[in-house]
Amino acid sequence: MKLQHVVPVMLLSAVTSVGSMWAYNKYVNKSPYTYTVSDSNRIPSNYAGFFDGGANAPTDFSEAAASSIPATVHIKTKATRTASNNLPKRSPLFDLFGFDWDEGMAPRALPQMASGSGAIISDDGFIVTNNHVVDGADEITVNLSDKKTFKAKLIGADPSSDLAVIKIDAKNLPFLLYGNSDEVKIGQWVLAVGYPLNLDATVTAGIVSAKSRTLDINRRQSKVPIESFIQTDAAVNPGNSGGPLINTSGQLIGINSAIASPTGSYAGYSFTIPVNVVKKIVADLMKFGTVQRAYLGINYAPDNLSDEVKKQEGISDGDGVYVLDVTKDGAAFASGIKKGDFITRINNIPIRTGAEMQGQIATFRPGDKVKIGYRRDGKDFNIDVVLRNSGGTTDIVKTSVLDKLGADLATIDSKMAKEMGVKGGVMVKSIDENGAFSKTRMEDGFVILKVNGKEVSNVEEFRTEMEKAGSSVTLDGMYPGYEGIFRYPMKISE
């Protein structure tokens, strides 16, 4: 072939090759990290750091699991219920038909067993778990992962947050390091550790699905529930309660507390008490014996209000928590916060919902100073607020055993004592639905004469004997107008 014929063919082949490569790169071989937006090739701000290694996370959880399993315990409890709690109160008909409480209707012991999990938080045997795991227990047994067994005692409990602290007599124990739940991010890997369904130590993995969830489940055990759960899809079943939720560094970021399930077993969602709340509650229980609850002193609008209700109540739209009212002796009122303000930040942490605000305030004590950010008439303000207790002061709150009974008590006067033929006694004027008395068949008007067989003539003597009694107590007494002695065995929990 002549040269003049070869050159055009070579040129045509070169042009065709270059064109094919250009077309392939442009239309076929697109990179997954190539973006086309309306004005430029800028990556959206919500993807900042995503492709420079910032989104990478470890997929091998063996080290985190190895560090957490020895510090996770199996808790078994035994409680003795009494059949007398389910019997009707004695009436005049008992006398007519000749029944006698002490002989024909003696209480019968009904043992009940339960189990859960717990996280060791110190080398000398302090363990955090759920209140509902140990509530009302006569006996608490702790099994370590190495099969060693210990008897535990209850140090303190907080039904509002569903947390409790127990203690075993042991030294040099492995324990979990606290993490920071404020730094927990939606989508990050987490591990749930515990003893579900009476199995040995079990680890499950999942991601953080949401933060600051409110389920209102703690209202079953407290009038003032504290809820700001971390939601995960790590499998949690009965028996996991009280066990740790850890991050991939093996740090404790929460205590598993609840599941959302139509069957009672895991169905995709589990809920965890954030560790920043846990740290504060545990410290209070160990130091003061009761939780030092801080309050901002506001009433705020629920997060799920409809547009119609907002319009009726005059609530405008805005970021943050809408202040419906402020209490006159509260911290917010003293700092100048008013109805109509939006709480937007606490110590520079953004606040969008009531659950987020509650979760932050729950980590402080009365007397602590926090920086509150709020919006008023479209303008942002920051102010220092000194939190207060429920009484409107910054004093340390102390509780007595009488606070746990849930009853209004009064010493009977000499006239009533004479009519009843006794030296004195303590009348139960009214019974609260959430106290210890409410778990018996006791009714208003009952006059307590003995505590565990020791006579009491007034409220102070009653208090003294109750403090000696511990968690189990038997009360003997009478109802004015009825003959005979009535007996009420019961449990006193924190």
C-alpha cells in the first residue's frame, strides 16, 4: 500500500480511538464520587468529610466485645410475694362467719424469680443496672462472666430514670470506662452486651437509629419520668435490661432499658439511657443516697402538637422548645426567661425538642450554673441560669423512708386511742397510687400499731422502726370500728 493511502488510515484510526476514549469516560465510566449540581461541582455541605476518611468505622468489633464482656454481669433476683396482699380487707362479715385472720387466712409466701444484666463501673464492685431489674427484690445475686457468684446489696435506685446501683464485695474487678453520650452520632456502630433469655454473655451489634426518644414508659414507676433515650437496632431481649451499650472503642455510652415490641421480644428497636445521665444519677445515689434533681422551672409545649392546637394556644413556629409558662420560684423566672421564648441551646448544645432539653438538664444538680440560649421576638439571647430543686432552692435534698411509702400519715389523738383501746398509733390518712402502701390491700383510715412486732405510738417512733426494718416490713394495726388485728407484709424499694 502506498504511503499516501496509509497516512489517512492511521489518522482516522487515531481520531476514532481518542473519540471512543473520550465518549467512554464521559458517558460510561462515571466515578461514584462525581457530582453534578445546578451551579457547580461542589459537594453538598451535608457530605463534608464523607469521602476523606471521616466516615470510615471499624467493622471488627472483637476488641470492644472482649473489653466489655468481663465487665458485664448477670443479675438474678428473688422476691417473696404474699397471698395476703390479694385478699379483701376484713369486714364485719368475717366476724359473723367466724373467720380468723391469723389462723384461717395466714399469708402464704410466693417466691418470684427474675433476671437482668448490669455493668461494673468500679474495680471495688459497684454495678449499675435498671431499677425495674432489682425493684422489690429480697435477694440479689450477681454472676460474673468467669462464673463467680456474689450476693449484692442495693445502694440506691431512681425509678424516674429507671436506674439503680448495687454493690458486691469484691476487689480488682474489670470495669467499663465512661464514654460521652453527647458525642454519639446517628448511624454509628454500637454493641449491646448482656444476658438475654438466660443465655450466657451475649453481644449484638447495630447502629444508633435516633437520639432523645421519649416513650413515657417510666411513668409506670414514677410521677416524674426522665426519658431521653438513645434508640438503636442492636438486638435486645428480656434479660438485657440493665446491660451496657458500648461504642466501638469499648466505652460505656448507655444502659439498655427498653424495647418496642408487640410480642415482648426484640422486634427491631431498643432504647438506652444515655451515659451522661447515668453518670450523674449514679454519682448522686452513691454520694447522697437520693437523686439531686435539677429543674429549669418552665412548662413547655409537647413536641407533637398539631398546627391546629398551636394556633389555638397562640404558639408560633420556631426552632427550640416553646415556653408555655415559668414557675415563680424557678430558675428560669429568676433569670428573666418568659412565656413565649424558645429554648434553643443548653451550654452551646442545640435543643430542638423537650426530650433533648430534659436529657441535658438531667445531667446537672441544683446549684449548677448552665448557659441557656433562647430566642425572643426573632432575636437570640444567652443567659446564665442557676438551676434549682423542686422546692425552688439549691439545697441538697434528703429523703427518708416515709417518702417511699406514698401515704399521708398522722399520729392519732388521745380520744381515738382511748376509743380503740390502744396507747397510740399512726393513722394512714390517704394512700398515693405509686407508693409502697399502694401495693398492699391497705385502705385509708388504717391505724398502724406495730412495725415488725415493735409497738409505735406516733409518727416519729414509726419512722425510727421503719428505718431499722430494711426492705421487708410487716405492719400490724386496726381499722376504727372493726375488731381484730390486720397484718400487711410489704416491700420497701428505693
